[in-house]
Amino acid sequence: MRTRAIAEGVDIPVLGLGVYQVPPAQTERAARDALDVGYRHLDTAQEYGNEAGVGAAVRAAMTQGLAREDVFVTTKIFASGRRAARRAIDESLAALDIGRIDLLLIHWPLRDSLGTWRAMEEAVAGGDVRSIGVSNFYGRRLGEILAAGGIRPAVDQVEHSVRYQQRRLRPLLDDAGIAMEAWSPLGSTGAGVLREPLLAEIAADHGATPAQVALAFQLTTGVITIPKTTRRERMVENLAAADLALTGTDLERLAALDRGRGYGWPGDPEQDYDPADYPAAL
């Protein structure tokens, strides 16, 4: 699996498995299947309630010879302020029980995201976390983190698909040296991304599937992607997208599918969110 550098000494596999909405009772099996078929990047979050299953899968794989440093684990905290964030980090470390967290994200912008960020920087300095980033940050909320100095966010994980290519956010991230990472890369429920006729057409040209084409577009254009599935055969299919070579013409045609809007939350990616829109400390 290809990797890319996101922080000093930290390389992230560009395609991983997301476990959003995977029930806790099914998470360990899904994560173990993913590691068994070749995934080396697992993405979870406190809000998902399934960190423990991801950690159990990693520990099980280690007993079978997989080195801890060969598995990249991301989790996210939903906490406002330094104290709440420190508590949340400790909770994630305990739930995962795999040693250091490879990438820790602020799940959503909250009232005191800067305080949360400071606690995350301290976790890096203390050796509990290897790299830190944000999720669903746009506009001035992202600017607040950048202006604070200190550690630069390694990634901004946002909704991204062939229909929603984040063309306004992408240049800002590129200029700041922040990697874009996609959640819901195949479209959320009801979005119909995989029903785009062009995906099927290009897939037929390459002997691939529409999902593989959609994921290969992201990987080829420099977007880290974490499709979610609990089906082993789908895991194998999605993983193979990393080896799909799209042509320049393919990429141009796929770029034209962009509709400039997403299907998840937030509805308007360019809205400059007010801190009052978010909960206070959790």
C-alpha cells in the first residue's frame, strides 16, 4: 500500500478502512478482516463507540506476527477545551490499548477548538500521539488553528467524493501543507454517487468496478481515502483501487462530475461557522 508523509517521521497509508456506523460488536471482526486482506490503515472515533474493537483487532494481528508499527490507527475526539481534550485522549488511549495513537483528529470544530489543539500538541510532545489533525474544519475555524502556530495539522478529514471535490478548500490545504482526507468517499446513503453512468463507463474500460474508479480518482488526485464496509469481498475490491491506473482523460471526465456540495453534515461546506453553533465542553 502506498503511503505519504503527513508529519515528520509519520507516513500514512493512502487507503484505509473506516468504521463509522459499524456496531461495536462487529467492529473487531471487520477490522481483523481488513488487516487480513491487506489494509494497514484503520479509522475510528470516540463518537463511533467502537475504538475498543479496532484496538482488539490490532492486538490480535500482532499476536500473529504483524508489527504494531505496520498498522496506522486514526481516532477522533469530540471535546472542547484543554481539560476535556486531555481526558478524551486518555479515554481513547485506554479504549484502543495499542500504545501510541498514530493520528488524532478534532472530530468537529467546537467552542474551544484551540484549547483542544493545545492538549493534542501536548500529547504529541508526551509521546502518546504521533501526529494530529482536524476533521470538518473550514474557513476561519481552520484559520484559527493555523494562526496559533505550533504543530501544523497533518490532515483535514472532510466529506469528499467525485461529486463533491472540495475545490475551494483544497488549495488552502495544499498551500498550508495539510493533506486532504475523505470521509464518505463513495457517497453517503441515498447520495447515488455510484450510480453515476460515467463511473460505470470508465470501469468497463478498465475491467474494474464503479467503486474502484471513484476511489482511484481520489488516490490519483492526492486525496487519502477511507471507504467503509463490513463485507470482506468489498474490502478486497476497494483495496484494489490503489492499483487502478486512470488515464488523463479519465481524470478530466471524472473531475467534471463535481457538483460543489455534499450530502452529509455540514450542508454548506463554505459556511463560516460560528462557535455558538457548536456544543460547549463535553
